[in-house]
Amino acid sequence: MRILNSTSSIKDLPTLPEIIFKVQRLANSDEADARAMAQAIMQDPPLAAKILKVANAAFYGPSNKRISSIQLAVARIGFNEVRDLVMAAELITRFASTSNVLDYSTFWKHSLTAGYLVQHIYEKSSVPYDKDVLFKFFMSGLLHDIGILVYDQFFHAEFEQVIQYAVENEISFLAAEHHQFPKETHPFAAGVLLELWKIDSEIIAAVRYHHEPEKAPTQFKHIVTTAALAEFILCNTALGSFEGIIEADMKKWCSELGVDPERLPDLQAAAEQEAAVCDMIIASSPQQKTDQLHYI
């Protein structure tokens, strides 16, 4: 298999829609307001419907004060949160599929929770807070496992080969992947895709090295280690993916980031609460049923 050569020639490979970049620019602008953001979102009616559904959820406000205005929805949710939700909703839509292997609802809940958890870890780290890079941290968490979807949808035979090897040898998917395709694991496949999408280098590094932060370029160590720590926390809890349990020196990563390990459970709980909107987004997206699941 040659993912690096094959990915660029895949005819149906999803592309990022312009609405994502437009919303990101508006969220980062000091001059944009809720009206401008609403006008951009209303150009995509299905997306607008999802934003309204989230805005009317109990998570964001009293259920007896329902709204039907996108502008009010943006004001209720907040610019940064809308930006994050737009990214998540568009990715879920573009990677909608059926699978005999992968539970897509579980996959996206894990990914969205990772996005919020990476943000929270960054905010509590020793690096000075910069709201302009917060989205990059969210993106690194949301996209960290996107290579698994590349495998499932475009290299499915190889994907099943890895899973079969894991089942037969009673090891995790991650361990089986390293045995079967050590140079083309899902982080590598994700990196190739993100390069085609022209995503920022910091995000690509965080995704590509989220299982091996020690191999990351020095200038990206902070975001990579943050993504790795978030993945470690989730993969070793009920919100893990089917990659399996991760063994790592978590205390070392916390020390490098300047994060108190005792605060991690609270950060995870906050991320899980924010990711609850994922269920609404998925419910509003094309059906993603799984006929037969393989638990590893």
C-alpha cells in the first residue's frame, strides 16, 4: 500500500468547504459581529438548522426560550463555539458513511471530546494563553483520528486486515496497525490528508505525532504533547476509541506542559459536557449506521 501516492488520486476524497474558512475568519476578526456570522451560516441551510438545534438545547439556555434566528443562535452559543461546531458538523457530513467495522457515532463523540479536552489542557498549561491559536488546539483534537476514516472509507481491505490481525492476536488496533503497516499508520494517513487540505503545520504535526510526541519537530512540541495527553486520557477511559489502551509516561507529559495531573479529571468532565452537542449534530447528519462492530 502506498497511501502517500494513492490519497491524492482518490476521486471522492472529501474537501473542506469554504464555509469553514469563512467562519474561522469571522471568529478571528475584531470587526465581525453575530449578524455577519449568521449571514455566512445561512448560506448553508442544513448547517443553519444544526446550529439552531444546538442553540436551543438545554446546554445553552432555558428550553422555554426557544429561538429561530441564526443571529440570536450565534449570540447565544458564542463565536468560538460556533466556529468549532461548524467544523465538526461539516466534517461529520463529509465523512458520512456506512461501515461494517466502525461505529461512526462513537468515533465522532471521541473526536469532538478530544477537541475540547485539548483546548482545556492548553488553557491550563504553562504557555501564555493566546485566543488566536485556541482553534488550532481544538482542530488537533477533532482531527487526530481522521486517518482511521481514510482507512475505513478508501483503504477498507487494509483496514479489515489490521482489525483481523488484532482479533487473531488479541492485541489492540493500534498495535496491529504498527505491525501490519508501520510506515503508513492512521496518523500518517491523516497527515497526508491534512496536507492536501492545506491545514496549518502545527495541526498536522499534532495529528501525525499524537501517539509519538517525542518524534515531533521541536517547534510543535507543545501542541503535539497536548494532543497526545488528551488521547491518552480518553483511550484509557470509557470514551476511548477502539485503538486500545495507551501506555505512556503521562506525568512526564504533564510536567512538560506545566499541567497539574490532579486537574485532568475535571478537564475531562468539562470536555465531555461540551461534547454532548455531538449527539445532536450526528442526529442531524446523514445516517451512519454500522452493520457489524468489531470490538478490540
